Amino acid sequence: MNTILIGMRGSGKTTVGKLLAERLGFGFVDMDQEIIARENKSVSEMVAAYGWEYFRDRESEALAQCSLSRVVIATGGGVILRAQNRAWLKEHGWNCWLMITPEESCRRIQGSADRPPLTGAKDLLTEMRDVLSVREPLYREVANVSISTGGKSPEQISDEILSHYQARPHL
């Protein structure tokens, strides 16, 4: 069974995922990096050239091909937008939602070159609030556990996930 990290941009999925994989002795997969490697283009380049739907198609393909077990997977924040992806996540993983406020997300991703706009919002905070309002119920639907990341180090978040992981029903 895979351990899958879901959540908004800036929630720490990649940073925490690497640490968690090391602690569990699992492999690590960053879905965005997998897509970038396959396409030989950054997320921004893909979105600029082909649009978000193209990227979401690549994301769904990459997720469906991730049949490994004993892997920590850091998903893209929007992976939960498609019903087929949510079904895959529920079937193939123990899903941990790394919760972050829109304000903290903005603070963490401000100035990141490869974070193309998700909506037509006039500012990043409005965009993050709008996006979270759509995605929150989808994260809740998929999550086996939810972890608030505010004010915590990656190590503290990893410790909390491990505590839940060890206490979970045998999967």
C-alpha cells in the first residue's frame, strides 16, 4: 500500500514526502517531477503551451501508472479534481491531507517560477482562497487522515503522519 500526500500548493508534500519515505524505508515519487521528466517541459511550459487540461491529462496518466507499493507519493495539488483520480487514490493508498491556509500557501510559494496561475484571480491570495473552496471537500473525500501543517517543521509533520500511520487499521 502506498502512502500518498495530498494538499494545496506549498503544503509541504514534496519536502515531507522525502523525509517520510526515508523514515519508513519506502521509495519516493513526486508526481509533478515525474510529469516534467516525461514531457521534458516544466509545468509552466506545459500549461502555457497546451493548457491546464493537458497537464491534468498527464497527471491522470502518471497516477494510473504508479502501481508500486511501499512508496510515498507526493501528488500535485489538483490531482483530486478528477473523479477517476480520487477513485485511484482511495483504492491504492493511505491518503494524508496536508492542510494549509491560503495565507500560508501564498507565503510559501510566493515568487516560485514554476507555479502557473490556477485561475484568473487578480491576486495570489484570492486565487488560493478560491481554489481551496473548490478542493477542500475533495481532499476530505479522499483523506484517511488530515494533518495541519501550520507552524510545524517538516520533521514535526512527518512525526505526526508516522504516528497516524502506525495507528491505522492494517491495510
